[in-house]
Amino acid sequence: MTTINPARHMKIDDRAVSLTVGYPADIAVFRKEEFMTQFGDRTFNDSSVQLRYGKYVYRCVMTVKNGEVVYRDVMF
């Protein structure tokens, strides 16, 4: 799981790293989409403003907070 290392750092790994009944669960679901332009790969800036190239984009299609759906893409 991608949450185990941050949870260990925050000392909550005994209760916050599993999608299990009774555990807290805030999750986001993403869809991988091909995203190329007529000129080729799409360009992006990363968090340090470095130019990156890629063929895919990840779109959030659903967000669940405290067990309730708080966002859902109408196409999902």
C-alpha cells in the first residue's frame, strides 16, 4: 500500500493502512487516460517546475471521505 510509510511516520500505522471494516478510510480513485496532442507527448510541470513529458494523465473519478462519496465524476 502506498499509505504505509506516511502512516508509520505519523505513528498511526496500526489503524490507518487497510481498507477494512472499522478502519478510517479516505480514498481517491483515479482513471489512467491516454493524453497526447497532435504534436506528440503532453508536457507537464512537476512540483519543482521542471518540464516533464508524458503520454498519460490520471483523472480523479471518485473521492471517499469518512466512508461517504464526496466527489464522483459523472462519467464514472
